[in-house]
Amino acid sequence: MGVHGLTTYLREHRNILSQTIHLPSAHPTNAQSTTDGAERISVVLDGWSFIYEVVFCGDLPWVYGGEYPQLSQLVRQVVNAWVETGLDLHFVFDGPYPTLKFPTLVSRITQNHVQNGLLFFRTSSMARSTPRFLHETAMLPPFSYNVCVDTLVDLAAGVHKGKLHVHIADEEGDPYAVALAGRLNAYVAGRDSDFVVFNAEGYKGYIPLDEMVWTFTQPSSMPWDGEGSVYSVDTEADFDENGFQPARTSKSRKKRTAAAQQHAGRGIVPPAEAFGAGYTATPGAQLSLSFTAYSPTTLAAHLEIPASLLPLLGALVGNDYTGAADDSAPGPATAAQIRTRRQANLQRLFFERQLTLGQRIARVAQTLAGVLAAAFGQGAAVHRKRGRKPIGSVMELIDAAVTALLIRPLDTFATGEREAIVERVVEATLQYAIPKPPEELWEGEEPGKPLRWVSDVCPLHVAEACPLWQSLSRLIPVPEEDSLDGFEDGSQAKSTTEGPHEIVRGEYCAAYRRGHFDPHILDSAQSATSWPRMFLENPDKECVARSVGRPIREWTYAILDASIGLPSPPEPELATGEDEDDDEDELIDVVEEDDSDEDDGGDPLARLRGALKDLGDSDDEDRESGEEVVLPSALAEPRGKPKVITEYVRRGTRLADEEVQVTFLPELLRGIDLESPRTGLPLPPPLWPEDARRRLLRTVLGSDYPAVEALPDGRVLAVLAVRFVARQMHLRALESPGVKERQLGRWTQAEAKAFLTSTTRDSAAATDLDAIAVPIVERNVQLVAQVSAALDAIEQLAHVLLLSPALESPAKYFSGKRFHAILSGALTPPSEGEVSEEWEACVAGLEDAYTALPSRKGKKERRAQKSGDASAGASAGRGQGKGQKAAVSKGGLFALLADAEA
């Protein structure tokens, strides 16, 4: 991640480029008493780097599907310790994926999930159970993001209110984090070397998470003798067992006692000795933290280039937008491939293969310094006399740098190829652009005061420049200039003409900022793509993201299209001749239809004003009048080409892009037995009453039963996930009754009960599983993959319907190891009373969906079956007549076949 080789370069020159910061010791028992008097340090954290670091340092088992209660506990432990040492934390998580990063995403998912999964299932069960193999093929559990964000949101609203903040970036999180750090005069902590390339006013520098060091000091039971510090209290005996007193200096005594009392933490996780069960602090214990910070200004001075050119250096050396770090990526072939496919590795054009990554950084820095010296230094006049083109803009500087770095002669490049390379470098450089705050916020934030938002919808952008706000405004017409006369910002005009799409936009934006809306839902709204989360699954079976998750996501796409609008496919080229005349006739028909709609009411938004306020009154009027009720989502009929979402899912042993056509929402609603709310207004589903939205969720998943409706909110999603997977596997088995694999893919009642038990709040604090050896069974691995895909898609659908956080996610309580242990017999299965209510909801309407796995028969059973078959054949033979027996013995089997044909 980040600039290729820059992390290694920073470590090799650590003494020159970094500074070490030590924070004073703090008592875990009372943060207020130790930090209120001192100035607190603001740190912005890269959310995904934090997740990976916590999972890595926590050494949690991943192969079973995730240990999310332990992950949540580790997050709490790390955050509590950071806050107690005097840090104000601002977590920033990525938003939707930028289009320029798609090739890097495909490469990472293929390597980390598809290839690792293939290696796992092609390795013997004994070899793949070793710690080394599991470490080398580790995958991030699918709900790590959800659990981490939920935990941080709870802490930010509770014990650490005002000292912990959670931000979801509009797009890529790196520029957002650095811009926020500039506003707060803060550092940025993460595992991405891009943070030392960014530069903003007020930004203090980059802190690698893996270079944080905790020091824990145990309390001493001996009184302090006044010599040295509390770390040097002598706890050793004055005389040995023979009565002799050891000769030692006070200096050596201090070192030995300090080493005995101090313990270093492992990465960002504090030492385990500092806390007991349930984060119970050791009385008198002290924690101290030290970390290393790298400043972009120091790096630029070391490379002898301006700090403003660090983004260009990162793009030329190579980052996530210009190609892979190695030479495995294909080289560029044509200018069109460089511009459109963005899969060519540009670094193969700039560097010889034998150059190390550090040497590449030095070469680019020397080249940039040479170009600047030639343009503005002492030799600039000489170069002008020789006829070289002067550099007067940033584009000319990039063009000159690319030309100087190319190792091939210019006459070997095709027409437009060099220009395409320059365009790629410019695009990669622009990813480091930081939005400038308004003039009134240039001086930064006041210490101890809440962050001032630039607008009501975004902390860093005005509404018109916010990518999130713009992606949610596709169905909202742009107001005319005349309608905003008399208002400074148009707020009054907007409030009087607010329609249902404006309301949905506001609700989605608020849920997104609060962390209750999965940001990758908006991939379909920004780039018309979808990236379902992948985990360990059998590569010989159909991808669970397609077989289980896609039917649910189709509803998500339809609701999004009706609520905020999805990108339209490219317009086809206009035909010539008679076809062009036909197209013109169709355009005239569309215009006439629009005019007739406007003639009815004058203002097209007149009957939509106050829609939510009048829901109850319109309901009574509709019942009295008996008029036909319009479906609340029945908007105008679609026109033009159907919209398409490109899903990136596994196909065999590679990641493939598959197009999914977005179905018009009324067509989907007509296919289910659902009574619409009697509003008489065309409202999108997110604005339906909550009961109607809940029923829509249950009906879409085939679970609209009273037993499911009566479940508590914390158990609804778990039951819906089990029901949908069991129903889906049952339907697939019915579609192919002769396929044995489909029949064996059905769920059993024991497996469904085991999952319900593994997602309860009580199971999270139940038996410790660390000492239990749980085998890795392929069927259990596939079950976890199926239910994870279903739960992920269901949670996104609940977010789109604005049912989160009312419907609590069960992922934070799920223990994959407990699920595997129950199925393998390492733990006793749950009793009937533990999940009786939930099990009744799982069985309602699915009595025939669950199956029983065929048990393996022993040798005695197989012998008894063979002997029974033989005796049955003998008795059948005795019942035949003598003439038939004689015919068989005389003519043999061929005679019987001839008789059968006759």
C-alpha cells in the first residue's frame, strides 16, 4: 500500500527523517486525573490500517470465519489505552472505491482471497492446519469493518465522547485524513506510506502503526527508598542463601529491577499484564507510549526537492494508481490500453529491472531536481539558448520528468503513447490533491472545541463540491437561478420545494456520516459497480456472492435506483437515415408526455410537499373513498436502456466482472405478495413507515411470518440470514434433483441451531475456546461462507431501507470457532431451550427445507446390507418356475435380452 518502496526507504533512513515522541505514563484506572492537566495530542487514524493492525497483533483465528467478540474487545482495549495516554482520536474510513484504483483492487482480491483460497483447498487437511500455513494464507474476516465501526461508534457516543470521533470519507480516505489532520494540527497514523507524500497546512506528519511501542510498569510492593525513579526500586534480597551479600552497583541494580518491572507491548495492543478480564486495570499500573513520526517537509529536504513535488514523486515511483510494485503486471502495448484499461505497469518504462525500490526513489528525486535546476537554476539560460522548451506550468514539468525518466528512445514510442503515459501520471498525482478549507477556517481548529464543519453535509466540503452529496443528488433537478433570488444560499427556496428524493438524500447522508450506512453500497451509485466481500470458500463450487448474495443485492439496486438514482449506461450513437427519423419521433413523444404531466398541477412538486407529515390523514381518506391506492414506489416508468451494475465476483480461480441488470422496482414489488402502505403518494421505500419497511425486508427474504415479526430487534437479522440460506439451498436442490452436490448443499437443523447459538450475546462470554482444538472441516467452511454472504447482503439492504441501527447486527457476537466446534462435536450442541423462540421462527414455512446429512456406515452395517441383498435375491430366485430357470441356464443372459427385445 502506498508508494512502492517508500516504507523501506523511511526505515533505512530513520535516524535522519524521523523524530521519536514519548508520551507520559498514565494510569489505566483514571484517565481524567492524568491527562486533563496536559495538552492532548490529536491523531487521525487510517481506519483500515487500524483494522489490519489490530487483527494482526491480536493473532485471532481467522479460518473459522472470525472471532468478533474478541476483536471488539481488542478495539476497546487499544482505544482506551490511547485516550488515557493523552490522544484525541479521529478515525477515518474509506468511502466508495475510486475508478482509478480498480486494477489494484482486482489484483489484491485475486491474490489475498482467490489464490489463497485455492491454495487452502488444494492442501492436505494436516498441512493447512499448521500455524505457519494459516499465517501465510491469512484473510481478513468479512465483518471486521462492521464490528470495528460499531464498536468505535459506541465508544464515541459513550465513555470517550469528545475524545473519539468516527469519520467516513466521501471517496478515498487518505486525502480526507490528511485534510482533517491539517485542520486539527494533528498527525496521521496508519500503514500507508502515501501519508508521508501528502502535504497540507497544519499537518504534522505520518506515524506508522507498527512503530508504536507500549511500555507497562508493574507496581512495586516494596517501599520507595528515594533513590532513582519508581522503576529502580530494589526488590531483591540483600543476602543470598549462604549469607553472603552480592556486590553490585546501584546502576546495575536499577537496570535489573527496571527490566523485571517493565514489559513492552506487541504493536498497538497494550501489554496483556496491564488489564485483566473485561478490561480491569491492574491497580497502580502505568502505561507509556512512544512512536515515530515522519514529516513530509523533512523527507522533501532530504531528497532535495520541494515538498509540493512529493505527490509527483509518488506517482512516478509507483503507487496504487500506476501499477503493481513488481514486474508481474503486463507492460503497456498501445496508447489506448494505457488510457482506458489502466492495467499497464508504467514503472517498467522508467526503471531497469536491477534497480531496487530505494534506488528508484533516489533516481526520480534526482531527475526532478535536475529538471527544476535546468528550468530555474543557474543553467536555465544555457538550456534556453540551446533551444530547449522552458517549463512554465505543472503539466510541462510532468512532461519533462516523464521524458527524462523513459529508458527507451522516444522514436520507439507509437503515436500518442508518450502523451498517454503523461496522462496516467497526472491522474495518479491528482489523487494526492487536498481540498482547501474556507478562508475563515485557515487558522485551524481551536483546541478542545468540536470540529467546525464546512457545510451541513460534510466537514471538509461545501455541498456543491462534496462527492457524497453529488452522488445522492442524481434524481434531484438543479434549481434555476431565478428560483434562488432573494436568498443568500437558497436555503429557504430549498425548504419550500423539498420532495421525497431530497428527503432520502438527507437521510442517507446523515446515516452515512454517523457510520450506519455501509459506504460500499454507494459504489453502485458512483461507479455502477459492486464489490461483495469475499472470504474463504470452496473454489470448486459456485461463488456464494453470486448464488446467495446476488438475489438480495438485486433488491438493493432497485431500491437505490428508485430513491437516489443509479448511473445510466452510455448513450448509443445516433443512427443515420430512417433510423434517425424514428429516433426523433420517439423524442417528440417523450416531450409530449412530460408536458401533459406538468399541465395537471403546474408545479410538479406541489403534491409531494409534506408527504411524510400527511401519511396518517391520507390513509383514512383512502379507506373512505375506496379509490385505488398507488404503490408508494411506483414512480415514472423507465425509459431508455436498462441500468446495469458490474459486480466483481469470483469465477473459478479468478475475479471476474459480471453485469447485473437493474430491475425496475414496481416489477419486483408486483412479484411479491405485499400490501403497500395506503399513502396515495409515490414515495420511495426509505420513506415508508417503519412497519412497512420491516415487512418489505421480511417479504423480500421470504420470511414474512408472525414468528419472525415477533423476534427482538437484536435477533432479526441472524434469523433472516439462516432462513434465506436454507431456503436458497433448498430451492437450488429442487431445481436439480439429480445433482448430488445440490442435495448435499442443503442445511441441516443442527447447523442452523449452531449458527444461532454462535451469534447470541451470551455465547460471546461463554466457554473459553483457546484451549480447545477444533478441526477445520470443508463443509463447515462453506457454511460460514454462505451465511456470511447472506448476512452481508441483508445488512446492506437494511441500511438502504434505513433500518439500521434499529436492527442490530449479530456479527459482533459471532464466533466462527464456536460454530465449528459445535458442528465437529468439540462442544456440546445447544439445548432446545436456548434458541427455542428463534428456532420456531427459522422453521416457519421451511419445514421441508432442512435435511439430514447421510451418516457413514461401518463395516458391520455394510456387510449386513450385502447379506440382506443376497438373501433377497435368493428368495426371488426360488420363486421362479423350473421352466424359466431351465431357459436361463440353457440360453444364458443373451437369450433373456433377445426375449426382452421381442
